[in-house]
Amino acid sequence: MKKSHILAIIVIAIAIGIIVSTAGDASSYVSFNQAAELAQGGEADAVHVVGKLTKDTQGQITNMVYQPQVDPNHFEFTLVDNENRTQKVVYNAPKPQDFDRSEQVVVIGTMQGDHFKADKILLKCPSKYQENKLETKEYEAKTAKL
Amino acid sequence: MIHTTVGNIGHLFVLISFVTALVATYAYLKAALGQDDLSANQDWKRLARGAFYLHGIAIVGIVGALFYIVANHYYEYHYAWSYSSRSLPAEYIISSFWHGQEGSFLLWLFWNAVLGVILINTNKRWEAPMMTIFALVQAFLASMILGVVFGGSIKIGSSPFLLLRDAMPDAPIFTTNPNYVPEDGKGMNPLLQNYWMVIHPPTLFLGYATTLIPFAYCLAGLWRNEPKEWMRPALPWALFSAMVLGVGILMGGYWAYETLNFGGYWNWDPVENSVLVPWIVLVAAIHTMLIAKKSSAGLKSAIILSVATFILILYSTFLTRSGILGNSSVHSFTDLGLSGQLLIYMLAFVFLAGGLMVAKWKLIPSDAEETSVYSKEFWLFIGATVLCLASFQVLATTSIPVYNKIMESFGVVSNLAMPADQIAHYNKFQTWFFALVAVLTGVGQYIWWKKSGKGNWNALITTAMVTLFISGALIAFGQITKPAYMALLTTAVFAVVANGTILWGIIRGNYRLSGGAVTHIGVGLMLIGVLFSSGYSKVVSMNNTGLMISNSEDYTKNDNKENKENVILWLGQPQKMSGYMLTYRGQRIEIRDVPGYVPRNWVTTIDGDFHGIALRDIELNGKVYHKKGDTLALHPENTYYEVEYREPSGKIFSLYPRAQINEQMGNGGILPSPDIQRMLGKDLYTYVNSVPDPNSEGSWSPTETYRIAPKDTFFVNDYVAIFDNVVQTREVEGTQLGPNDAAVKAVIRILDKEREYVLTPAFIIRDRMVGRKAETSEELGLRLQLNEIDPQTGLFTFAANTTQRDYIVMKAMEKPLINLLWLGTLVLVVGFSMAAFRRYREFIKMRDKEAAPVVARKASAAPPKAISRQ
């Protein structure tokens, strides 16, 4: 066998490895119910859940707890997913500054018992200048690690 | 009044630039096809050249018209209104230019036109076929800003000269007053008001533009059946392009490091990735060009990679501008409705280049014998392969939203999402790929310079020993335990040592040849800098107050430790943290003509304006900048939070992390930016994560009253307070006491956790009138007033109001050896420049040699610029 063939086989093998691993690492968009099922099945991988915040008639967000005096790293809120399941979400980091204005929230994390523990939050805020456009902002609870 | 003329002129220039690009394409195409008939050929060439020059002039005209609109504050134009305002400092007027998508296309067009003119004048031999490609690209780019609507529904391009009333026809104001002109623009996103944002986009787009040159040369080479010859003129430009694009990417990273708060310079964001991929591919292409003369595999890959670089640049443009990344990226552009056009642009060149490659593939000679493992061809090819695999991995993940879109178009609902921990996902591959790259830079150089080869590995073994010694010491000293980090560190050190040895060897001969070694040293240094600053970034602000008053499972579990990385700092209350003593000193604001920051309560801001009024004399270091009552120009959207750091040695420095009220990121959102203490060995990076809303004035609680006697103890706002005694006083701030007036001060001690505060509210009898002077402690969020003195009972009545105490929630990190990353970048730039320069000299020499008889025949022809420079 020629060296170039060996090399080609190695390259193809690595490329397939990359694709398989990417597919394995890729997360998915699910509902809270699915997230709960996954967690019960022992799945520890983080999932994405899209939801809306609970708001009262004045448009104020309800069921939201952030008390920096007590613990600056604990933030709690309630999210309603597309299947209308209401779910408590806990985010172990400070409350994102423009959280109050966001319409849609994507939480990335896992279901843990009675709450969904979010490692990352993506906020969709109404853009002031573009009608019907939402802007995305990302927040993460963990430190960036190499 | 609406100034329509300048916009019409600008739009006319847009149309001219589009038409001239088409004319130039066609004429160059005719010139390239009609090789045989020389005179007609020359006519076509002259026409094409004229059209391209006219095209260049039109682009300068567009730039001029747009600049005129922005600089003169013509807010009737959508572009000026969207991206600039009267409060914008002059230097950012320039950057408002490329703030919008239309402007960035314009920037791309501009660089391409400049490069096209340079190439026409430096390389006549390749002019016709290469400039055909160039002009075609320009036609596509110009179509992006064309702003022409057909049949009311098909829109081609988005013009930067759109009037506001045409951009927003539904806005109610225009139905009542069609000639309405806004007083002021919306202004530039304050995040982008940063000096890096003045130079980062032009650099990046010059990088984009230069990737077209190797691509155009490559296609021209295939077209003219000269599959090898195109590389000599293309190589110096490819090196230049890699240098500029690399610098552009890193400038973006540096801006993010200074301005955003994700804590680093690289976030593996799709937008960042999409331009990293073509850069790595371009670097791989350069390596294959170096071996293409002797290796058929090298030649094939040089062709494929040169084409791929440009196609990937188009793919990157498509990803960032089509809105397809919407959910996955923090900073993708919104869709201007150009996605279809962008897709056509990309696919047109995919098919053009692909078709040409297939048609001419048989021209590529195959090797007589197989490449030896001891040849430089073998090692450079392996290097390029590893780089391609590394970029393929980034591309495969970054394209996840595209897979969903493709599935959707086939009617399949796909719910694939980006990996939840993107950084870990990418790093797990890239650490190893780049460890391999680092090894190959060293081995490749040894073999290139024939220091090593078959049966001669001694020199390399010595280098390896030195490397192991140094990296072993670093691993022990830095307490590095992860195998991946050990591997990366060792290999990066090897890259520096091996290339350093090579450099030492050749620099004494001919320093001009050392570009490769220098560049590789830069890569090694950058890898070490990245490894330490990201891998060993240490959180300084561990919440060690013991204030975890929650018994929920979350707080008791161990793995939450890493999330307790933010601390709360109360105004004026020192707190210890990782050896530093930190004190939050209060809110600060920046006055435009005063250096540094001043306390926010020294000025009052005017709503909706960038001016404010001084509430006291603004005096810093003995110099009075403004008198009380002066109107000042401020940056009112920025509030700085002074955090004083006291080192164990007693040295004190202050950092000013910022929170910005950013209208453009939504209504009144607050965006934090870090402040960085730069030290030789590390950076101390600090940012606020949460603050009380800087816009809301602190509201006071309802009054509570206390009737107490001296020496009594009472509770106020959860503090223990002791009413010590009452003393007579003649000094009451803000009041002049006459000879018949009297004043007393109550002395109240308030005990906080670590220190004691004394408040002395005063009670004044002046001209038989009772006056009360309350005292406020911002640190305690407390206001005390002495309301009544009852001489009969000896009881004193105090009124207390409380408010939210000022605080910040902040995070601080140490980033060790980050300066190695910046130093490595500089070295990399120097190396690429040296290599580009050397290859350009070779090209000039060869060109003049080939052209010598031709030049002799046409002695009257003016020598190209580049020759006169030599």
C-alpha cells in the first residue's frame, strides 16, 4: 500500500471521528417534559429549552428571585415552555442585566429534581429599532476554561 | 429640509460602480479569450482597464457621498440616522461608516478596487484572466448595495442612501409630515465606540479582500492552462493576506477582551469561527504552495485550498449576514433580506471554480516517484493536512444551524442545537490539533533547512532535549496536571526552541529567508500565551464571605463551588479576597475634557442629551477644569465603578469597570465592560455583573421615628445604633450661625460588621426658627434627622429613612502570561511580513526577467510602480 493511501485513510478516519463526535456533542432543543424524561433516564447532557417568562397584567415578571445581598450567585425565575409547562429555573450566577426586558429565553442546562438548572441563558430582547426583530444575548454561569 | 441631491449622486455612483464592474468583467473576459488577435485584444484590455478605473472612482464617490451625509448630520438618511448622532466624537464618525452592513460591503468593495488597481499595474501578464474574476466579484459586491427594486417585490441590494421615510414608510410621523427630518440620529452603539473598532473592520476587510488574489490567480492559472505558474505572483499576496486577516481576527479578539465581559479574547462564537476557518485554510494553502513545484499532491492541494479560502470567506459572509445564526450567535447581523443574493454570490463562485477545476484537473502532472518521508514536501503536506482537519472540525460544528435549515427545506424538523459547552467541545479537538501543528513547525523547519533528514536526527534530538528540560520546569513550576495542557505546552515550547535554533542559524546568513522561522516562533508564543491565560485563568473573586444563606440543595452540593465566583461589594466596605483588600469607592463618570473619572454626583445629567451641569468645581490634581454651574460634555451612558485594590505589599491601585446603558442593545439594557490591570506576568481582569440601576434615583423608605434618651441603644435598618450624647456646636455645614443662634449635634454611633460609623444630625435654632440638618451615610443607606428635643422628658426624637445601599456584584480574574499571546501575535506579523516581502522580490525578479524582451520592445511604456520602488 502506498504512503499516500495510508495518509488518506488516516485523514478520512479523523474526519469521520470529528463528525461523529460533533453529532454526539451537539445539544438539542427540547421541552421541559422531555428534559425531565431525559434527566430521569440518567442523561446528564445539557439541553436547550425555549420558553417565555411569566408576567402579570402590568407586564412585570413574576416569580423571580434575585437577592444579591443574600447570595449574588443565585437567581431564580419561572419559564413557560412551548407545551405550556411552567418550570422553576435556577441560574447560579448574577441575574443578567437586561433580563427584565426579555421576551423569549433559551435556557441551556439540565433538569435537577424540581427545577431546571441553567448553565447558560440566551435572552431575546425586543430590538428598539427594528420592529419584529429580537436580539440575542448570551449569559453563562461558568468560567471559560480552555 | 431634505437634502436629496447628495443621496442621488451617491446612488448614481452605486449604479455606475455596478455597471462598470460588469463592463470590466465582460471586456477582460474578451481580452482573456482573445489571446491570438493581439490588437483587438489590446482594445478590449484598454476598455476593461478604463471601466475598472471608472469603477474605482465611482466607489470613491460612494464613500465620499456617504461620508458627506454622515459628517453633515443629514438624519433624513436612514444610514446616518441609524449609526451616528451629534454627540458622536469625531473619530467615530469614521467608524459609523462601516457600522452598518451596507458600509461594510462598501469597505470590501473599496479594498478590492484598490487591490485591483495595484495588480493591474504590477502584473500585466496575468491581468486579463485574473481581473475578469476580480471584476466579477466586484459586480456581485456592488449588487449588494444596489438598492434597486423590480416589480415591487424583488429587491436587489440594500442602498446606504435610502431616505429614512423610504426605509420606514409606515412610521406615523411620515404620514403627517413627509418632510420630517429627525433632529438627531440614534447614535452608534456605545460598545463600538472604541479605538479598536476604528481599525478592526478595515483590517479585517482588507484581509477578506486579499483572499481574492490567490483565488483569482489560481483560476486564471487553470484557465490559461498554467497550473503551476500562477503561484509565484500569488504567494506573496497569500502571505500578506494571512498576515492582515490574522491581525484583523486578533484585533477583534482584543476588542472583545477589553470591552465585553465573557472574560476572554476568544469565545468560539460562530461569527469568530467563521472567519478563523478561512484563515487556517489560507495558512495551509501557503504551505502547499511552497511544495507545489515538486509535489503533485502539493499542487493539487494548493489549488483546492486557494479556492477554498475564498469560498469560505463567502460562506462566512453568508453565515453572519443571512440571519441564519440568529439563535446561536451573540453578534450576528440581522437579515437585510440579502440572504438569497448572498447565496447566489457564493454558489456562483463555487460552481465557477469547481467547474474550472474539474475541466483542467488532467493538466496537473503526477509525480514520477512517491514523496520520501524525509523530504520537506512530505512534512509540509502533513502540516497542511493537520491545519485542514483543525479547520474542518471548527466548520463542522459552526455549521449546525445550516444543517437545520437544509433539513427544514426538505420538510424535516430538525432540533439540533450547538453543543451546550461550546468551549469545551472545540478545545478538546483544537488543543491536540495545535499541539501537532506546533511539533510540525519545528520538524518541518529542520527538514526544510536540511538540518535533519534521513539518518540525521541528532540536531533535532538536541532540540527535543532542551525542550523537555524547559517544559518540564514549566510544568512543575506551573503545576500543570492535565495531559492535554502538558502536551500543548511541551509542543509549543518545542516550536519556539526549534524555530529559534533555525532562526539563529539562518539569520547570520541571509535574514531575509527567516520569515518562516520567525512566524513559527510567533505561533509557539501565542500557544503558550493562550494556554496559560485561558487554561489557568484564576478567579480571584471567590465568594468567601460565608454568606450562603440558603439551605436548598444547590448550595450544599460541591459542584456549585465553581459558580460562586461573584462577590458583592458594599460601598466603602473593604473586603478581603485572594490576598487583595477590595473596596468599592463609588460611582464615577467621564467628562470629555477631563482626564480620568470624577464622582457621578459631581455633575447632573440632562435627559436625552450628552451634556451635564457641574454641581461643584471640577478640580483634579490642583487644576480646576470647570466651575460650578458649567455645562459639560459627558459620556452619560457610561458609569464607572471605582474598585480599589490593596495588594498585600500595601500597594494600592484602582480599577474602573464600566456599566453602560446601551440603548441599541434594547431599551435601557446595561452592558458591563471590564477594566484590566496590566502587569508583566499577568492581567487582572475585573468587571461588574450586577449593580443597582444607575438610572433610578435611590428612593427612601417611609420615615420611622425613635424617641430615645442619650446612651440608649436602638436598631435602625438592621444596625445597632448607640445614641452617645448631644454636643453644642458652632459649625453646621451650609448654615451661617449668628451670635443669637444655637445649634446642637447628636452623636450617634452605628455599628456595622467591621467598622463603626458616626452620624451627627444637627438641630439649629436660628432667628427663633427651628432648623434641622439631617445627615446621610451612603455606605449605610441611612439618613438620620434630629426632629425634636423635649426638655421636660429629656427625650430626643429622631427620624430615620433608609434606602438601598449602593453595591456592586463583581468578578475578578487573573490571566497569567496573556502578554505572551500579544507578543506572539507581533512576532507572527513580523514573520509573515518578512516572508511576503521575500516572495514579492522573487516575483518581481522573475517577472522582469521574463518580460525583459517585451519591455525592450515597448521602451516607452511607463515602468510599473513596484519596479520604481525597488
